[in-house]
Amino acid sequence: MKNLVFIILIGLSLNTVAGTGGINGFLELKNDRIDAGTGGVVGGVDDLDELKDKNWNIIRDRVRNDYNLDLQGDIAFVGKIVSVFNVCIENDKLRSIKKMPVYKRVWLGGSRENDRFKDVLAGSKYYSYPIESESEERRCYGRKDNRCKVIKKVRRQSLSPSITLRKDITRNNRNGDRKYVEIFTKKYDIPYCN
């Protein structure tokens, strides 16, 4: 009798916490997505699918306010790694939209074993980097890597990157690995500078 009462109480508590979806909300039984049912967890996957039709400002605000959301593929290089939302196209280069701080490393003294340094703000500048750049790579082969050749590579930064919205579905993971489910992928066109 006690076991039956215990089972009924657990069932009621699961339905109360996870809506009519009951235990599915906790076990993630539907396509690696959380399905808490009607009245379940607020902000489920369904309303995230609707974000695909919204503009990037709304999507970024939602990601900024929800710890479990993440954007993947939103990186550009302009002398340092920044978000594609913070760059624009100027002639044949990508440039940061705003001036960014430049730091200078200053030695504060100390002994040989205990050198102390501090980064001091030295000013600000626009960072920029070519959209298309060449690099050389030396590849060696043979028994002692004594036969080498130089290979030229052309690298081109994407002006319309595909950015993926992901949701973290990790539950009580002890080893620190995070598991994501992809909600949608959408293109972002980098604007021209004013």
C-alpha cells in the first residue's frame, strides 16, 4: 500500500513540474529535444524554431538572455577574433564597426623568477583584415622529411556565414562536456561600412 501511494505521489509531482508531458520533459525522449507537454517548461524548443523568421537583433537578444543558447559559426578575423555582428565590409577588407581598445604590456619590475607585468590601455583603433589573403605552407615528406615543397593557399573569409543556433541540453553532467541540439541554421550577410 505504501509503495502504491509513493508511486502515485511521484506521478503527480512529475505532471505538476513538467506539465502534461510528464516524465518526457525530464528524460528527453523526443528527438533529443525537451518535450514537456502542454503547460510544461516555459521557453521550449517550439518557440525557438519561430526565431528563425526573426531578425538577427532579436535572435542575439534571446541568446544573450538565455544561458542555454549558443551561436556557432559567428566568428570573423580582423587582426583579432570578433563576432561577425561587429564587423563590416570596407573595400576589400573586413573592419570592426567600432574602435576597439589597444593594450600595451608594461613591466612592473621584480626578480627573475617573479616578473610582473600589467596590460595598460594605450588607445583604441579600428581593426581590419583582408577578405582574401595568401599564405605559404611548407610540407615535407620522405624518410627524414628532407624533401620539402612550399604550397600557397588562398584563404577567403565568408561574407555570408551560416550561423547555427544551438541549445544546451546537458543534464547533471559531471565531466563538464556539454551536449547541444541544433535548433536552426540561418545566413547572416555582413553589411558594408557607412
